[in-house]
Amino acid sequence: MHTQKHHPQLFSFEFYPPKTPEGTASLQLVQSQLAERQPDFFSVTFGAGGSTRDKTFDTVVDIQTKGIAAAPHLSCVASTKHSIRTILQDYQDNGISKIVALRGDLPSGMMSAGEFRYANELVGFIREETGDHFQIHVAAYPEVHPQALNATEDFKNFKRKVEAGANAAITQYFYNAEAYFYFIDNCAKHGIDIPIVPGIMPISQYTQLFRFSEMCGADIPRWMRKKLESYGDDRASIQAFGLELVTELCQRLLDNGAPGLHFYTMNQSALTLAILDGLR
């Protein structure tokens, strides 16, 4: 019922640009461990400020020179057509052929989103400027974007991104597989047949997970929240429970036709590797 046709199961891993020399050294090790799993690509998140943009670029080029496809995030926020055109040219010059195109969140205090208001406008611009050079991934929200008017409008927005030229989608993380399956069935009803890869967030600690989930609209089911709360500061128990839960989720998604998994690694490898090792 939920199968997405003809898409081989591929894994990808997401990092954020390190801010310190120690962070850079640590990320190099994490990348080399995850590279052994022969991922489809490594993606790198993107900050709206100038220095974080540079760090995204440096991290992406470093990954690409090591022989793994890199997919930089590109955001509408505070972007002009000229700045995006320049970035696209730089990426093309460095052999980058994948991009994750996002609307992005406005930094606090910033009133204007720039020349692109929505991700579908950014996707359309990338296609106008570079034709089919880039494989473009966009975001999908099975549990509805936190700033969306409602679920129907959110889905229409997703469809616009696909029609503008997206090749694939990566979802916000979730712990309720039914939300993903419902989203996939809805896509099939509306003639959307690009691969929609579930985003997976390993669980390492509860407070951080709770904070992230509040911000990005990911639902932590009540039973799961209560179980995590019951462990208090016992991090080993939280990780053991999280590992079992997320591995089971991943297995169920793959068994039911998910085209792969995209791991939000938080620049760590241990939990992601453990989940992969636990899959049948």
C-alpha cells in the first residue's frame, strides 16, 4: 500500500558545519566512519549569516574531495538572486551536483526573507539558472510544518516544490510511522512520485530532543515522552530505549517501501551506526 516504486534503498547523513578546530577534527572522524556505509550523500546544513555560509561551503568541498557526494543546504532566508547565483556557480565549479533547497527560518530580529519567500521559488530559480545540473532535494512535513496555516495548505506547498522541479524529498524527523505512511498515500493520490526519504533523529538525550521537537513541530508521542521522562538523568537507559525504538521505526519504514533513510547525525556517529547495524 505504501510502496514507492523503483527507488533503491539509499542512506544519507546530515552534518552541521563545525565551529571550532576540535569540532572539525571530530567531524572528520565521524565522516570517515559513516563513509564506510557507502552513503548516497552527506548533506551539510546552512546558516543565514556570512561566516556560516562559508563554513557550509568549506565543509561541502572537503566532503566532495574525499569522493562522497555532498549536498549543501541552500536557504531562501536573506538570499538575493545574485547571491544564490554566485553560490550555485561556486558549487558547480567544485563538482557539487546535489542541493537541499529550503525556505529556512528567519533569524530573530530579521524582518525580511530576501528575494525568495518560499522554497518552491528557490527550486524554480535553481532550475532556470542551472537546468538539470543539480539533483534538488526539498523538505517534507508528514506531521505538518509548524508555521503552516493548516495541513491542506502545507501539502499544497509541498506539491508546488515538486512541480517547480524537486527530484526528491527528505522529511522532518518523526516517531509515528503512520504519519509518514499517510503522507505517502496522499502523495500517491496527488500524482507525486518522487522518492520521499524519512528523516531519522537518533535519541541521545531527552531535554535536547524535547527542545528540538517543540521548535520544528515533530510530535513525541505521549507514551514515548512518559517513558523517556521516567529515566530522569540516566542517559544510558535513554539511549538504549531510543536505540530500540528508532531501529524498530527504521525497519518498519523500510519494510513498507521507504526509499531509504536520512539520518540527522548531530555530528555524531555512534547511534546512527548502531541503528544501521540493528537493521535486518
